[in-house]
Amino acid sequence: METVTEKFGSLVFDDRVMKANLSAKVYQSLKKTIDEGAQLDLSVANAVATAMKDWAIANGATHFTHWFQPLTGITAEKHDSFITPAPDGRVIMEFSGKELIKGEPDASSFPSGGLRATFEARGYTTWDPTSYAFIKEKTLCIPTAFCSFGGEALDKKTPLLRSMEALSKQAMRILKLFGNEDVKCVRTSVGPEQEYFLVDKAMYDKRKDLIYTGRTLFGAKAPKGQEMEDHYFGAIKERVAHFMADLNDELWKLGILAKTEHNEVAPAQHELAPIYTTTNIAADHNQLTMEIMQKVALKHGLVCLLHEKPFAGVNGSGKHNNWSMATDTGINLLSPGETPYENAQFLIFLCAVIKAVDDYQDLLRLSVATAGNDHRLGANEAPPAVVSIFLGDELTAILEAIESGKPYAGTKKTTLKLGVDVLPKFARDNTDRNRTSPFAFTGNKFEFRMLGSSNSISCANIMLNAAVAESLKIYADRLESAENFEQKLQEMIKKTIKDHKRILFNGNGYDDAWIAEAEKRGLKNYKTTPDCMPHLLDEKNVKMLTSHNIFTEAELKSRCEIMLDNYCKTVVIEANTMTDMARKQILPAIEEYLKTVCDTAVSKKAFIQDASCDYEKKTVIKLSVLMEQILSRTEELESELINLKVFSDIESESFAIRDKILPKMSELRAVADEAEMYTSSKYWPFPTYGELIFGVK
């Protein structure tokens, strides 16, 4: 039986495999491309392609694909076999450097936001050598970037790589001023914690809303939800444990650093957390993780729900993006050290993040904006839509001391005594954890908690990298021209704290008082996707993102268009699903139950002369009224959907959906959910909340 160490990375063309299968010269040349961004020679590509093909075939692969991440939010792949015809009628297995480097999928069928016309089909995929190739279901998958015939980025990987390069460039300028001459690059690292729900597939198949939209559009609250908080970190059910074991096996084979698994707060909710890795690889791995979760779940008769709010009234699912910066020499630039007050290098990088988050609150908010995440942000399981930073007591005290010019007294490590002699004593951390904060410092990294569970992590990290790169550029420009480096550095740190302390908040983000306080501070509160997405095209944002060559202006316009279009399409599909379920399932079910109730009343009267039939009368009256309300709410929703056709631009349509469609959907749901409470479960047409969230034994 394979051990974990033998299994890990067994389906990945990683450094170990490259070193074993490539000549020393080819290997060194490829490593230079990966580590330093050197130009890739075609002869090296040919040698790598041959070795990659031989290794893949030896591991059972028959096809290859350029695996990329278009603006759909999921991955895409077109499979080609290795076979090439031979003169004698047989086939040989070939794979060239040209095929490795470049692919040509049809670009017209992917979202482009106006970058490409329908008749302009040509697009290119190009190999990303910094992310290892892997084998998935007998296909060699080559991570690639995706661009149009004109060179515009049509994917999430290209701008992510650009943002990483931009941050590295500016961080290097700062580090050289501190005398770090041996550092060649700075990499951002991410560990995305993934939350998800598991439901029984047989029940899932009976719910049109789950099938079409990924969330329940109807459903009365179950008698029990998460009130007892007994699911969180509870014993993992056997069926779920088998799923998790198989999931780990599949992830480990692909070199994905799956580390932590546990039950989350809501019934049927769980979490998987990986070990941190370089951002673009973490993004690739997270896309794979979501895909494999869903495939493995099916093998166990389960369905993995990745929607941000699959069930009303219980916690939704997020994706906590743990982000940090480190040099290629292994120095974490966000590690305070033993004396953070005296650690000027740490403080300047910390200030760069504080300035970035305050200056570009809108970019961070819109980077996580989706129709699904709008249901989650601001609820009790997620941070509010207002962006703020939690630093903890010690770092806050240090910054206050710097701003005021007073000496920092310091804090002693507190030893926690638990009152039981046999238990070991341990030192308390300098900062508590704040689960209500959107952007919390957690020791040597920041945890960006606003991402939705189905989001690609690329979008958030593009904006975060870009904003920090801009802060570092401003600092480097000032410091490089300073006559007195140390004096200028102190002035800049002090000025940053003074100018941007409004973004710092260590309290309860769930408290309504904080939202009022945030407004007084001038912080932005974009509650929905239509509120925030247009700000992508604000002058300051376009100027910053184009100046670092992360996006062109045309690429930004296309992304704004695509994200708003996706929002509109998502909600319209949900609304159409609701009207379909109401007319074809809910109303007929209630009508059938009412007939049974009426027949029962007639039978009672026939056998019992003075039978009152109070239950039957009240039930008929109540459900008859609710049926009329369901019908009228359905008709009103259908009417509003028709009215959407008058809008010629996507921004106006998104506001109409926010202001007209979503309220009508809520009104329809309210009366349908009330009707569920009065209808016999025998007649209700699909599984209830209680059955769904407690159905996995």
C-alpha cells in the first residue's frame, strides 16, 4: 500500500520528475525560466515536451490539454491525443515543444466583454512553466494562460502573473534600500481555506433550484439548524469521513497540499485548508480542489455545494484567503520578529498593506462581488461589506506609539494558566483572532475573509497584489530620492499611520454600531455587486492598474461588463427557476393536499353528524389564501422579468435586478415557505431543509 509520501505528487511533472528525466543543461535552462523569468528556448521546450510525454504515457495518459482559466470562473480544457499517423498505417505517440508552448482554442465562445466579436474566433493558450503539469483522468494537463488574437488577456491567470511581477518589482526596490542585495524576487503566497456543503445526491436530484442554481430558492426553516453549535469541529460522520479520505488521496496525487479538514458551523458544512504556496500555483490548486471535491462527492452518492449561500438561515460558505509576501531567500516580509517596534523593514511593508487596503477598498470589495456572495457578506457568518483591517492589540499599540512619538512600553508574553497542574502552560499569542474582520493580521500574514466559496482566488489576489505594489512604488520613489533615508523612512511610516488609521478596527464587525462608525470614517459600504462593480472603471483604479501593466483599459472595461453580465444572468436564472417551481411543483402540491383535506372533511361529516372539521376548515382557508398569494407573487415576478428587456446597457439592468427582481423573489419565497409549514410533508414536492442538511448519515 502506498504511503502518503509515495503518493504525494505522483501525478505531477514536478521538480523531482524534471530533474530525473531532463539533461542537466535542459533542466538548468528550464529552472532559470521558472525562477528568473528567462526566455524559453525552443530546443529546451522540445526536450521538455518529449520528457513530459514519455512520463505521462508511462503513467497511463493518452491525451494532453492546455488547461486554462477563462473568465467563466471555472477551468477549460480541449483534449488532443498523442497519436500521430505512421507510414505503415500504425500510429506513433508524439508531442512537440510547439504543442507544449502554444494551443489554439476557439476564443469566440468564452466571455470577452466586447474584446472579441462573435466572428473573431482565434485565441491562444500559452504554457505557464511556473505551474507544474499534471495528469487528470488519463490526460496530461498543462497549465496555461489564455489570450486573444490581439494579445488581450481573456483569463484570470495572466493578470495574476502580471500582478505578482509588479509587486515583486516594487518590493525589490524597497529591499535593496535596506541592503538586501542577495534577494532576486519577492513572491506572494496564499493558503485558501475552502468551505463547502455536502448533501445526499438522491435529495439533490429532486430539487430544481439546486440543480439549476446551486442554492435553495425555497425552504422553510428546519426545527433545528445550527443553534446548538454542535456540528462545529464535531465528530465527522462515517460517510463524510470516507469522502474526505478519498478527496485527500486525489488531491495529494496532484501535489495539492491538503492539510486540515473539519466540520464547519452549519449542519452538512465542512472545510478543507491547504498549506500555503506561491499565489498562482495556489490559484491553480484551488480550482482543481473545487472540481475534485465535486467529482469525489458523486462517487459517494453525495453532491458538493460550493454556492456561497445554499441554505437561508444557516451559515454560508466562504474562502479565507491567507496572504503573505516572502523573498526567494525565505524571509517572510510580514513577520514582525521579536521586536516589531524596532523592525523598520517589517513596519514599512505593514504600512504598505494598510495604505493599499485603505486606498483601494473598492477594488478589494468588487474583487469578491458575485450574486452568490451578496447573500453572504454582512450575515453573521461573514464579514460586513465594509472593508477594514484588524491588527490586534500589540501592533495597534505600536502604531499608536509611532504616530504620537511616544516610546512604546512593550507587552510581556502572558502565560495562560488553566488551573489544572497536569496541563502544560503556554504563552498567549500577541494577537487574538477576529472572525468578523474582512482583513485580519494573524501573526505573519493577512487573512482576507470576504471571498465567496465558489470564487476564483485570482481576482482578489490580483487586486491585493496590485494595490500593495502601488503603495511600495510610492514609498520607493520617495526613499530613493531621500537625502536622509532613515529620517524619511520614519516620516513615511508615521504619515501612513496618521493618514490611514481610519481603516484599522479591532472590534466586532457584526455590530450595527460599527457600520455607522465606518460611515463616519468615510469607509465605503458597497452592499451589492451592482453597487461596487462599476467602480472598477474609476479613474484612480484604471490609472493604477494600467500603470503597473496588470490590465489594459480595454481589459478592465471587458471585466466590468462580464462581471455585471454574470450577475444579471445568475439572478435571472434563479428567478425563472422560482416561477417554474412555483407553477409546476408548489401550487399543484398544495392543491392536491387541499383536495385530500376537503375529502376528509366530507367523510367526517358523513360518519359524524356534528363533526366541526375545524382543522380542515382552517387549513383550507389558510392554504387557499397562500395559494392566491403564491400565484400573484409569481405573476409579479414574471412581469418584472419581462420588463428587463427594455434595458440596453448591463449596468442599468443590474440595478433593476437589484431593486425589482430580488425583492419580488423574496416576496414569493416568503409565502411559499409559509405554505410549506401548513402542507403535509407527504405532499410537499421536494426535500425540505431538515431532510437536506441532516440527510447525510
